Amino acid sequence: MGKLEGKKLVLMGERDGVPSPAMEAVFANSGAEVAFGATECFV
């Protein structure tokens, strides 16, 4: 059981950096649930 097991994640990706779908893929097998994920442009 990992530290993220049963946790909910809020992922804020950046258009020119790491987008949200890439972060979701990283956490896919962590046992955590992605409650919200968005890719925005922070200018």
C-alpha cells in the first residue's frame, strides 16, 4: 500500500510544461484517484 492509496488528486498542468494527461499517466498505478485534472496556460 502506497502513500497515495485512497487519496484524491487535483492536477494542474501547464500548456508549455507538463500537461495534465501526462501527470495522470504517472499517477495511474499509485492507487490515487484523479478528482480533477486540467491543462492551462499560465502567462
